[in-house]
Amino acid sequence: MRKATLLIIFVLLAVISFFISVGVGAVKIGPVDIARSILYEKDTVNYQIIWNVRLPRTIVAALVGICLALSGAILQGIMRNPLAGPNIIGVSSGGGFFAYIILIIFPQYYYLVPIGAFLGALFATLFIYSLAWKQGALPTRLVLAGVAVSSLFSAGTNTLMAFFPDRVHGVLGFMVGGLSAITWQDFRMILPYAILGIILILFLPNKLNILMLGDEVATGLGIKVEKTRFIFIIISSLLAGAAVSVVGLLGFVGLIVPHIVRLFIGSDYRYLFPGAIFFGASLVMICDTLARTLFAPAEIPVGIIMSALGAPFFLYLLRKKEAM
Amino acid sequence: MAIETKNLQVKYGDKLILKNVNFKVDRGEIVTIIGPNGSGKSTLIKALSRFIKAYSGKIYLNGRDIYTIPTKEIAREMAILPQVKHVSADITVENLVSYGRYPHLKFGKRLDKNHKEIITWAIEKTGLSKLKNRYIGTLSGGERQRAWIAMALAQKPNILILDEPTTYLDISYQLEVLELVKELNESLKITVIMVLHDLNQAARYSDKIYVLKSGESCQYGRPDRILEKKLLKDVFRIDAHIYEDKVNNCPYFIPHKII
């Protein structure tokens, strides 16, 4: 019962975050006007602002939050490691490296960055998985291979930056993660993966719960451990890759959101997944609102806000919960 | 025959751990596997529970080759409690037990009334009714082990495999777990295969004892035939005196020195 209440609170949080994110800016729009514009009023200034500027950005922020939070929640489960996040399976480093190649060496093809980052993320994941494979891919080996491959890609990225110092400025936005030029195009890019993620939570929480009991117990309960783990890693990589390709390297969300939700709601994935969806969406929407309004008209990348606010809040929660 | 292996060989990397194991367990028996460290006890358990694949030879479950049976079907017939298991401290006992129903669940289906009755039954059977809403993290070692056994029971298995179920437990909890296992064997006719380190406990709670030495079977039989001076010397390198426990009607020994 208590878990259900917490879930409702997370849902409310997401709704409130949505209205704040759409409503706050150079022109302030109240919740009633927002609802009216979205539902039926078509010919007002508010409608123009909401549909062309605010709404795509808010919705993409929410979807990015959902994708990263689910990705992190899955990885922390299958690795049985609370520090696992999308970075661990090379999503950030792989996606980042491919994006940098395009941005720095072939800047004229900048529009290929999303698809490049996406493929890079997937490639890095498969590379790590094959390195870790030895009659099965144990979580510890996956983590180690992930760390090694990540530093390999980072080395590549740094090499690029060293050879083209004059072009580094252009990639800064991608590196810290930002939502400044989001359009409906990005929405269409990320939507399928977010939907995939949500379908996933309807069918797979039991499998993940059982995988958490250890490989042997899971085998005993009739789970094909290696196959299931591989499927989860691929889904996780798809989710994070889609998010990274749209907003850049915002992997931190994938680490802290599942963690925070877990502190409140527990490790049962039947609750953790929906909790992560709503809290992930809320957090990115709110942080993005801060990113574009704190120093308006100037805008700072959402990744900076996320780390600056998220890290201390996370540490505070961790200490408080431990004391209890 | 509940479980049978024929010329079973198992490798870890290049190393042959089980060399030629022919192991048979009849329905309704409690069979304990004993042997010194490194003799392959856990490996045999892992092979029986299809966690490690056999290098050669066959494993039969109720007469069928285990590798031809869908893994979920095996899980409905045979429950396994390995040594290494993890559980988040914030999962409740009832929650953990409910995972035992997984092999009986169809894809995407939820636990209905029938499943819940079996979960309640498993919790009652292991004496955990009062603790069912407690978090695993707050339980004692013995209670936690009983919760795992309840999870295995919720699978409604005919065969229960336990790898060192008493390790890390105080003596009273050790007896509690073994008494529970015996009770389940008697009341539900569950076939039990387990690994124990304490030979006296093995003698007391088993119908038969299977002795492994360096990956090969060296003796198999009733406790009073296994717990003998010569075997203890040959396999465990100890000089011991054998006595009879008149209360529990089984042999027991006291070790004197290492040979």
C-alpha cells in the first residue's frame, strides 16, 4: 500500500514538473492556459509558444529522463552493482566518440550526429559484451571490460580534440548534454525507444527481480540467464543510446534516478520501473527548466544543472537513509 | 529413479573436475554428497542443476535427458538452493517466496489466487507466517535460510537440491534447517539431494550417503556402511572412533588425529 502511495506521488511530481516546464520562461503561462492551448485553443500567441517552442522541448526532456532512468535501473539490476549506469556499458563513451568524429572531422554532416551517437553506443556495448564473454558474461567481467573500453574511447576522443583544437568549442554542448535546439524531429527520433521501454516494464520486471537473486538461483527458477542478460543489456543500450543521441552525454541521470527511487520505493522492479519512469521524467524536465531560466536569456547546458543539483541531493539522501 | 548420471564428466576450463560420476537417486530419498574440499561436490550439484554443462556423459531427470527438457519445466520438477545467492535487504519474505512461482507463471500473467495460496502454504510449512511481511535484511541467518527454502517449496518441486544449507549457521539453526528438510521429505515425499560438510549430520539425516574423492565416486550407501574407520582414513585422512547414537539411531564419530 505504501509503495502504491509513493508511486502516486511520483506521478503527481511528473505532472507538476510538466506544467512548470511548459509554463515558465520569458512568457509565463498558467496551467489552465497550457491545458487550454494543448486541448483546443489554436489561434493564440500562447499556442504558438507552447507548440513550437516549449512543448517539444519539455516532452523530449521527459522522454530522455525516462530512457536514461530505465537504462540505469536495468543495468544496476543485471550487474547487481549500485554504481552501474549507462557509462558502464560504454554508451556514453562509444556514443560520444562517434559523435565527436562527426562533429570534429566532418562538421558538414552535423545532422548525422544522432544516428552516429546511437550506433556508437550500440557498437560499444556489443564490443564490451564480446570482450567480457568467456562461457558466459559475468557481471564483474562486464564492469571491468566496460571501464577498459570506456577509457579507450575517451583516449580516442581526446586525440581528436588534440588534433583539432579550433573545433573543440563546437562540441562542448554535446559533451555536457543540452536540450537547447530541440524540435519535434528529435521527439520522433526518441519516441520509439521510450515506448519500447514502457512496454518493457509491463512484461519484464519479474525476470529482472529473479536475475537479482544470482545466476544460480535464477537458473534454478527456469531463467536462461545469459540470454536474458544479453537482451536486457541490448534494451538498456538502445534506451541510453537514443537519449544520448538527442541530448548528448547526460549519463548521470541513469545513475542517480534509479538509485533515488530505490531508496524510497525499494528494489522490487514492479515498483522501481514505474517509479524510475516518472521520477526520471520529472528530474530532467525540472533541471532543463532551471537550465534555460536561471541565467535567462543566457542558457546553460542541462547536464551542468543536473550534476550540480543532483549530486549533492543524492548524497544527502544516501546519508539520511543510511542513518535511518 | 528421480535423478541419474551416466559417466558424467565436467570441466572447468581445461581442468577435469568430475571424472566419471555415476550417481543415482531414487524417489523419496534423502541423499547427501560428502567429500573433502575440491572433490567436486559443488560441481556435481551445479551440473545436476544445469548451471554448468556436462563435458560428456548424461544426466537424467525422471528418465529424460536433462538437456532436452525446457528449463522452466525442469524448474517445476526440481528446486535448487545454491550456496551463492543474493537478495536485496528491502525485499519482504513473502516477496522472496513468491519468486518460487515464476516457473508456473505464463508470460505476462500475474499471481492469481491459486498462486497466492501456494505461497501462503510454503510460508506456513517453513514456520515463517509471523515473519512474512518482514524485510529479508532484518532476519537472522536461520530465518533467512528458511525463507529461501520456502521459495524453493513454492516451486512445488518433487526434487530439492541444497548446496551446503547449514554453512554460516549456528548449531541450533543448522539442526532447525535439517529438521525442516527431513520433515518436508517425510510429509511431502520430496526427494532431497544435498551437500553437507558435517559428516555426523550427514549420517543422521540421510537415507544414503554418496562419497566423492577427487572427482570420482568412491562409496555410496547407507550411513552405517559409509561412516567407517577405513573410509574416514582413506577419504578424509583422519583417524576416528565410530560410536552409535542410540537416541537418533545413527552412527557418529569423533576424530582423534590427522593421518
